[in-house]
Amino acid sequence: MPSRDITYYYHYYLVKREGDATLARLRGRILVLSLIALLFLALAVQAEPSRVVQAEEILNKIELGEPVEYDGVTVVGDLDVSALNLSVIRIKRTSLDAFFRLSEDAKIVASPIKIINSKINGELNLKDIILQNATNFTKTKFEGAVLLRGSRFSQTDFYMAQFNKDADFEGTWFSQSALFREVGFNQTNFAMAHFDGDVYFTSAQFNQNANFVWAWFNQTADFKLTQFNQTVDFRGAHFSQTDFRWAQFNEDAVFEGTLFRQHASFMGAQFKLGYFYKSQFDEDADFTGANFDQSAFFKEAHLFNASFDHSDFSNQAEFEGVQINGTLSLYRTKYDKLNIRWSSIHDLAYDDTAYYLLIENFKKLGFTDDASECYYSYRCKHREELFRQGKIDSWFFDLLAWAAYGYGLRPVRPLGWSVLFILLGGAFFFFTKSISRSKDSEPSGKRLRAIRSKDSQQSVSDVSFWEALLLSATYFTSGASAIISSVPQEFSPLGRSRYVVVILRLLGWVFFVLFLTSLGKIA
């Protein structure tokens, strides 16, 4: 019995100790979770503005010209600055502004405005307002509509702001830099907006349609990593330095008639549908690594240097009527059909695969002449590459093929060389006086022996230049049927001219074959 009691208590002790340990671990986890919850709650409380400010208080400061500076507040009511009693000046609008009926009367706000880390519950109305000092709405949430139509800003900062309703910047003028980094937009209108300084939309997100029709970007426009979740419209917009690297266009991206006056980069951009109809790129257009999920329309676009290296055209790639005045690069570009004509390409960057795929693309589309011209360009570029690599022997024979008959694609070259050699042969015969003309007709064998004999009693007369030329042509064309044929009955070659006759016949045969070969390729 005592041993059983000891065993019982020992097991009881082990079970109790294990239970206490489990309870301790459970309490520790609960404590950690509670601390994490309190931390998130503290962050949430800190993120929410803690002080309430009436819109009327801010409007009074603006009307008095006092600085407006708030941090971490909730603004209750509408901030309708356009209704204040402020100085009014008349401004000169452009013809386009007048077309959209932008007012020529504008009110002046002298107060610097800084409302950061805050929330504006009402509407913000700054229509037709000239803000003479800096404006800062960093990390501010706009719960109501933001109406800035026809206003003019100096230094502007909307970093990480959130527009939960419509934002209307139509006809707005930014005289200095404008910062919209990591801003969240809904329905947005920047039509006819003017950006005289650098503008940054880096990592911004447009959740609804974005309108930039006829917007002017006179300095750097940075849309790097920007996400457009609905249609974005840049029709008629004017860009200077442009950066759309790694931008994401989840719906239609419309750049119809858009002007890019300086370097434009769309490197790594993701397009659902890219519409660049009649767009114009005055300098380099970089689409390296761009991805077009549906269609890419570049019809009648004008480009200078254009790079589509490593780009992927998953569906239709329409380049009909495009003009590329510089160099087009298609290194490792993926496409099924590229609807483009060779006449649209001024220069294709040398790459064996790029040329091969484009030649096959032309054949697939039935553009046989374009395929031939593309092949000719490839051979010329390949010849230059051979020389650069020091392969002189291969380069020399390739050069002969180019000069003689244009790689089988220039039938006029054998004809040209033929005319040249006929002229040279005729000139040689005439000036060396190495052709004799017999007065009496004799059998061919007897006359040949008479020519070789110094004591020949036959009388000869001089040959005119035209006769020498005719004889050269006769010898040259006779080579088309046989390398060696009998000497014409009326004329007899003397001395070194006999070797010239053989050379003319041989060249005639060679260039006749080259001419037929060229005709066969282009037919």
C-alpha cells in the first residue's frame, strides 16, 4: 500500500506540473496577443485625427490672409474658398481654356495652406483661385469632392493624400513642382492642366477613370510605378521628359495624338490595351520589357529611336502607317504578328534573331517585297559585323556578293556591271588598235593563221570606236551561251586583245547567271 500511494502521488505531481506549464504558456500567448492588439489600437488612434476644426475657422484665416497650418485634425464642413470676399484679378486664358469656358476672373489667396495628416469631411472648392504661396495636403483624406477647376498653384504637395470622391483639376495651372506621390484617386480630371515644373505621380493609384486630355507637362512627368485601374486618357497631351517605367495600365491606355518632345520611357510597363494612334515621339521611345496583354495600336505614329527589346505583344500589334525615323530595336521581342511595312523602318538594330523573325513575319503577312528588303538590310549589317569581328575572308566574299548582284536582290547591278565591262572592252580595243578588219573574207582557219603570221599579205583597216564597242558587246554577250566561241568573221583580235576577249566572254557568262538569279528571287 505505501508503494501504491507513492506512485499515485508521483503521477499526480507530474500531471499537475504539466498542466501548470501549459497554463503558463497559454497565459503568455494571451499576454502577447493583448499587447499586439493594444499596439494596433494605438496606431489606429494615432492615425485618426484627434482634433475637430470647423471649416469656417479655416475660411476666416484665408479671408484675413493669415497662414493656415493644421496637423492631425478633422475638418468639418465645406471649405468653399471661392465664396470668400477676396481680391479679384483678370487673367488671360488660352483659346483652349476659353473653349471649355474657364472663367477669366480669379480670386487671390495669399495665405500659405498646410493641412497635413488630417481629414476633410466636406467639399473642398478652390475653383478659379490663385494660390500665391505653397500648398501642402500631405497624408490628408478628402471625403468630399475636390473642385480645383481653373485654379493656379505655386508649390504643391499632395504626398500620400487620399481622394475618396471626385477630384477635378481641369484647367489647373501648376507654376512650380507638383507632388502627387502615392496618392489614391477615384474619378480624376486633369484635362488641360498645365505643369510648368516637375510633376510626380510616382506610385499613385487611380481607381477610376483618369482624364489627362490636352494636359501640358513642360518639365519632367514622373508616372513611375503608377497604377491605372480604369481607363486613362492622355489624348492630345504634351510631354517633355516622361517616365512611365513599370506603370500598370489595367484598362485602356489612350495616347492618341500625344506629343512626347523628349525621352519617353515605358520600360517594364504593363498594358491591357495601348492606344498610340498618331502619337509623336521626337526623341527616344523606350518600351523595353513592356507587356501588351491585348492589343497595341501604333497606327500612323511617328517615332525617332524606338526600343521594344524583351517586349511581349500577346495579341495584335498594329503598326500600319507608322514612321520610325531613327533606329528600331526588336531584340528578343515576342509577337505573333507584327503588322508593319519595311518602308516604315528607317533602320533596324542588328540582331540575327530579330531580323529572322521579322522576315518570317513579312512572309506570313504576304509582304514578300518587304521580306526581301529586310533580308538585304540584314546581309548588309551582317557584312559590317564580319568586318568588326576581323573575319576578313568572309567579309571580302560577302562584299563581292553585295557589289555584284546585291545578294540576289538587285538585278540592275549585273546589268550595270555588264555595261561597264563592255565599255571598258571597247575602249581597250579602240585605243590599243588591237583589232583588225579583213578586206577579203577567208575561211576561219586560214584567216586565224594569217593573223598570227607576221608576213601576212592581207591588208587591214582601222576600226572605229563604235565598231570596237560593238565588238566588245558581241564578245561579252556570246559568253551567255558558251565561255569560248569562234571569233566573229569580220574582226580579228591581235596580241593581248585575245586575252581580253576570253575575259569578256567569261564575265558575260558570270553576270548573265547573276542576272537570272536576281530575277528569280524578286519574281
